[in-house]
Amino acid sequence: MKTTFLTTGLLLCVYILAVQTQTLVKTISVENSWTKAKTDAPVVLRLKDLQPGFRVRSAVVMNGNEEIPSQLDDLNGDLKADELAFVIDLPAKNKKTLTVTLSDARTDKTYPTRVFTEMLIRDAKKQKHAPTQSVTVPGTTDFYNMLHGHGPMFESELVAYRVYFNQKQTLDPYGKFTKGLEIKESSFYPNDEQLARGFGDDVLMVGNSCGIGALKGWNGTKATHIEPVAFRTERILAYGPICTIVEVEAKGWEYQGKELNMTHRYILYAGHRDLLIETFFDEPLKNEVFCTGVQNIMGNETLSDSDHKGLVGSWGRHWPVNDTVKYAKETVGIATYIPQKYVGKEVKDKDNFLYTVTAPGSDRFHHYTMFTSCKETFGYPTPEAWFAYMREWKEGLEQPVKLKIIN
């Protein structure tokens, strides 16, 4: 009789747990209507569009019997998932039907890590570093050297970037010889032993330029930094394993007679060298003019290319750091693409090849940027190959994967 009571109790507990777990199964289709195959094509599902009716704590994406690694992202810091992201390979003119299962139950399932990001506060005296997820400082505070790497560092298998924590807010690139993740070990500064093992390193001295597609102010003749501001914040929203998301926020930016609150969101997907950069404002813009583009790597010796419709690229060779004894010159190619509806006019200054950017009546816009390093064994070794690829890249961006919720 005691055994019967225990068995009944256990069954009741199992039943209660089963009842308490909520799930939602959705069928979606993803379609590549482009004439070329897409590899690691990003797919992002907003959870509110799926209407789960419960707090989503885990998700599973299936392509038939094959599970597709995915991740849930919290974009507003309330510790609740806002979107589901994954990447998928799609042949040309191909459509796949997937099953997405959302659950309010936590899971300890892990997927292979294909991206990495970190931000480290440094103690220079003790030569120690501590990870941090978000840092906010007054605009008058010089926090640039308080962070190891001078800002958040993030990478895919192909490339790595960092965003400077200062008025420049410039993107700086780290080139690799071979595909793989290195920043966790090298923290953007490989030592001699790591370099001997084939690690990559910094490949560009960005100086006062826009570097790799950083958004800047525009004063009518040249690009300007993001200053003065009341507060500056840099934070990590997503660590992977499919994509990394970093945000940079400038509050109280005194610009063109206005006071703007602006946030950049940098999204890097697995298998990608290009960044999606989303820019948000807390209220619709009026006639403010910004700019972005690519660095003029070496003055008049730099090669540049443009389609005059939002796409611009450059190619050049220069020392990446001030130490010209230990480090050799690096050759890099850069490309930036701004969707046509945001393009004002094509301009340049001594440091950059640019487009002005406007979005009157809107509180957001976006653009894309990327780079290649000549040290890559998997990249684009000539300016001709790079400029040809950047045109194909733009064409692919204009043919995104079509997502449809079937039921």
C-alpha cells in the first residue's frame, strides 16, 4: 500500500510538470528567390509575431529530421526573449519548410559556438581583466583605456571587430590567416607564441577615419565624431552561438542644433564577414545629416570603387599600428553599403570615401559594412577580386531570405 502511494505521488508530480510546461509549434517557410545559393543566410523570427502566449525560454528549429542550431535573444534587457535567430543554407531559387517549437521550459542543450564576443574592464596595475556586459559613463569621462581592447570585441569564424569606447566610436578590424575563433585566447592582442601558431591580429590603423563603416556626423565638408554627449554606453546583447549583438549608445548628443539619443546595434552572424549596423533614435529624425563609408587607407595611393548608389569600397596597404619594426604593413579591402532610400549624396574628405545619410520622419535606418585582409587564405587577394565581390554582396543583400509563418 505504501508502494502504491509513492507511485501515485510520482505520477502526479510528472503529470503536474507536464501540465505546467507550455509549448507552441509553428510551421514556417524560408525562401531564397535569388539566382545564387546562400550560405549561412540569417533568419530572424520576432516572437511577438508567433504569439506564444507564454514566456519563451527555449526553442527548437527543425528541417525535417535535422535540427538547425538557433538562439533566443533579449534585445531590451528585461531578461525575456524577443527574437529567435538562426542561419541556414539555401540553394538558388529554393524554399524550405521548417518546424519551430517554442517552450517555457529551460534547456541545457548547447550548439557549436560559431561566434564570440567579450568586453573586459582592465586593471593596469595588476594586469588583470574582468568581464563586463555593459558600461555607461558620462560623456566627459575618458574610459577608452579602462577597457582591454578599448571596447567590446566580437568575431565570427572569418573576421573580428572591436568598437572604440570614445567619441570616435570607430570599428577596427582583426584579420585572420585561417577560419576559426581566436579572440577568447588572443583578446585582440596575440602574443609572439600565438602569432607563431598562425593567429591573426589588427590589420588597420583607423585613426580619425570612419574605419570599417562607422557612422559619423557630417558638417558639410568632413566627417565628425560623436561628441559632445551626456552619456556613452557600450553593451553586449547576445553572445552566440549563432550571432553576436553589440550596442553603442550616445545619449544627449549635441548635433546640428538638436539633442539626439542614438543607439547603434552591430550584428555579426556565423559564417559572415559583414556586419549589419542598425541605428535607432528615441524620436523621428528631421533634417539631420550623417555620413558613413570606408576609410581612405593611404591617401591618394588608395584604390577606391563605387556604384554611386550606396555602395563604396577601398583597398590599400599601410601599417596597422605605430610599431613599424615588429609589425609589417597590412593590405585590406573595405566595403560599405547604404540602402538607396537613406543615401543623400556621395562625398569624401581626406580620410574617407563617404555617402551622406538621412532618414527624415523615421526613427531608424541601417547599413552594412565588411572587410577582407590579404593575409586570409580564404579571402580576396586582389583589389579586382574584392571590388567584384562587394558588388555581388550588395546584390545578395538586396535579395534577402523571404520568411513566412504558415501556421
